[in-house]
Amino acid sequence: MEVGLESGIPTYSGGLGILAGDTLRSAADLGVSMVGVTLLHRKGYFRQRLDAQGNQRENPDAWNPEEILKPLDPQVAITIEGREVKLRAWRYEIQGLSGHQVPVYFLDTALPENSPWDQTLTDHLYGGDAHYRLCQEVVLGMGGIALLSALAPQDRIIYHMNEGHSALLTLSLLDSGSQSGVSPAPTEADVEAVRQQCVFTTHTPVPAGHDKFHWDLVSKVLGPEQADLLKASNCCFDGSLNMTYLALRFARYINGVAMRHSEISTGMFPDYPIDAITNGVHAVTWTSPPFADLFDRRIPEWRQDNFYLRYAVGIALYEIVEAHSQAKRALLAEVERQRGVRLPEHPLTIGFARRATAYKRPDLLFSDLERLRTMAQRVGPIQVIYGGKAHPRDEGGKEMIRRTFQAAAALGEAVRVVYLENYDMALGKLLCAGVDLWLNTPLRPQEASGTSGMKAALNGVPSLSVLDGWWVEGHVEHVTGWAIGDDSESPGDSFQDAASLYDKLERVILPLYYGKPESYAKVRRAAIALNGSFFNTQRMVSQYVTNAYSF
């Protein structure tokens, strides 16, 4: 549903879209025959504006695809609510290191042949009500299949569904390949034929995060024949269509996006075998210019083979420190440009930037303002840079932003806190590279993977994070960073996590940063060598090719 390719193409909201873009970039680097399919989202996600109290305002993030993308000639048609809806596509080409190209197709319903309402179906990312959302998922899944069939019909193709948004593609495959004629009941051979073509990655460890549509709405949008076909395929439960169950039913390979997430997903869906392929990030994209220059000099093979970043252990510490200083100055310059605040370079600078929502707990750092103020005065100064958007309908997420502003006002000069608005790819690159410590505080076990800390690690920024998602695998205490809390199976406890967070800051991290800067630089270097070399999409795509895509 979302793909993040560049800041000028606002067709992503956060980690899921950035992961999709990074996946396609690494596929291009590795020469994998792959295409991406998404929606055009003419009005983007939204542009965020924050007032002095942290109240979020949203404006459309309109862009001109004509200036960036190439229009394609083939038009295809799908049926929504019994009427024909025409689609066209726009093409974006990702060129890999060796010149191999991976196209991304953006589906667009803004055609004069369509009704005014149908023309809006590819306007907004995650906008509208359940009806709008289901119609969008028809465009993505069934329209995507129609487009690919028109462009280049192939006998051997794998459809990789990232999250359940595109799962209706299985209905198109089932309908076109059915051997049972006009009967709405598919045979097991029909189902198995579809399964052999489909791979499914689930990204959400929370039941509420999986799309569900009431059966009356499904029947209205798809029509009675298609709805009966879904029902006969055993994809509907409790009077609704769960898009995750639809994808699970028709996938021959299923995976979560971290080892822990695979375990959680298996508990949620015990009837399905769920493998684990841990997420990564595109190393060349997310490595800041100072570190890219350093790696080019000291590890020239790193672009073609990210595993070579393991040899960062041989880079002199002073070079790591200097590269980070350059990245930090670039970030602080952006803070001053955007917010008019001049932050000094020396203090420990903590970064926290991700989608603003309650389970991410961006306010955990402010659980005890007096203790935070005291440790900054007694051990060493602290400054914090925040970024992240709350979904327009997520009032809890908006409240998290307001709490951050309230804490910033209460702390004043004792602990400088700045919130940068309109967090996007460009700002993310600066933040992940320029801070000294990356903070991640999700409520366990609700973090599927997380990738922001991986981007930070590529730039020598260690993490202070709850042991959830990827950090369960990437964490080596005092080596690649530090853990908040423990690795117990019980759900996270905010009181205990806050106490652990303060203890690590006051007793370990601040004394190390100010008292033993060479030791802190060693943690920076280990984060690159151990985490940067593994948690990348080059390794991840190679695993998909081996484990998921092979016939």
C-alpha cells in the first residue's frame, strides 16, 4: 500500500513504506527480477504542522507525478460495486549498482472515464473510511494483477504480499485459474495452484492492526459472485473478511519480520507455519555522506557486499569520531534552519523519530522530569531531538506529541528538547546519522521489527532500546548499545522500563560518553561492524530469494 522511494514522492507514511523501497533498491543491486506495485497517492500522506503546544495540523501533500514518473500506455479495468473502474499506471525505475533496473508501478484511477468518486481512490494514503479503504485494496490487489498481466504475461511469477493490503490479488488468481468452471466453490487444486504463486509477509504483531471488513461491505464492493468465491475459500470468519487470513490461506510461504515477531505471529495464527526473515535497511541509502566517504576509503567493497562492513572493526576510532561529528553538525544545522534553535555540538544528543502512537511510548523518557534534570546537571548535559507524525485519526498519537512539547517546556534549558515537524526520508537520514544515541521505547511485544535503529547503526549510532523486534537479535550489551528492561516473555511494564531507562542513562551511558569517550567510540564502531553488516536489505532480499521465491 505504501512505497518510500524519495522525499519528493510522498507515497509512504513510515517504516512499512521505507522497507518496501529499501527492498526494491536491494533487488536492483542484486539483479533480482522484481517489480513493485503500489498506488499513486496523488495527495500523499499529509504534511504535518505543529503549533507551539504541539497540536498537529494536517495538510494534503500534493505532488505532480508528471514531473517524476513515466506514464504507461496500457489501461486496465476492474469492477467495484458492479461498475467498471479504469486504471492506468506510472513507472519509476530504480537502478542498481550494476545497472540492473527494477520498475515500480503506481496505479492511478484519476481518469476521465471514471466517476468523480472513483477518481479519488488513488488520492490518499490511509485516508477515508472502511469503504474507501476496501475499494483501495481492490485497486491494489486486483488492479495490480490486471496491470501486470497486461504488461508482461508470464508463466512463472511469484506475488509477494507485504501486509494484507494486497491480498485480494489471490481472488483474481483464483478466479482466472479456476478449473471448476462457473461453480463458486474452488477445488483444493485451485487453491493450491494459487498458493504456489504467493508469498506473504506479515508486519503487525497486534490484532487490531490487521484489516477487517464487514461482510455486507465486502459483498457490496466485490459483488455477490466474487464474495461467494471468497466465502467458499474459507477466508471469512465472524461475519467479516480478515485480509491477513486471506493472505495466510493462499500463501505457500509466510514470514514475520524478526525472530521474535515470528514467534508472536505463530501464537496469533497457530494454524500456519510462519518463518522469520528479519528486516534490514538499504545500506547505501541510509549511510550518511561522511560515513560513506569513510567506508569508501577503508572498506571499498562495502557497497557491493554489505557484509564487508564487518571490517569496520579495523577503522581507527578517530576516523569514526570525525565522521560522526560531521554528520552531527549537519543535523544541528537542520534543527536551526527548521526550528530556529541553535543546539551545541558537545552534549549527548538523543534521537527519537518514528510514527507517533501510544505503544511507541515517546513520552517514556519524561516519566520523571526531576530525575532527568538532576542527572543532566550532575553527570553531563543532555539534549533530545524528536520527529514523527501521528495518523490524523490517532488521537492517542497526537497526545504523545503534545506531551513531548509539555515536557520540553517544563525542562527548559536543563534538558533541551526539540521536535522537528514533517518527518520524512530526508530528515530521517539526518536524524539517524547525527545523534549520539538512538532511543526506542515500544511496549513489548508490539514492535514487529523496527528499522530506524538499523539506520542509526550504519552511522555509528548505538541504540538504547526495549528488547523487542530486531533489537533482540542486534543487542549486545555495552557492545552495540544497551537494553531497556529485560527479555522476559511477560508484557512490558512502563514503570519498570522507565526505571531501567534512567538507570542506563545515569549510570552507564552518560559516564561513558563524558568520562570515557574512546570507549564510547568503540561502541559506535561495533554498532557498524556487528549490526550494520547484517541488518541490511541486501542480506534480507538474499534470504527471500533463497527461502521464499525459489520454486
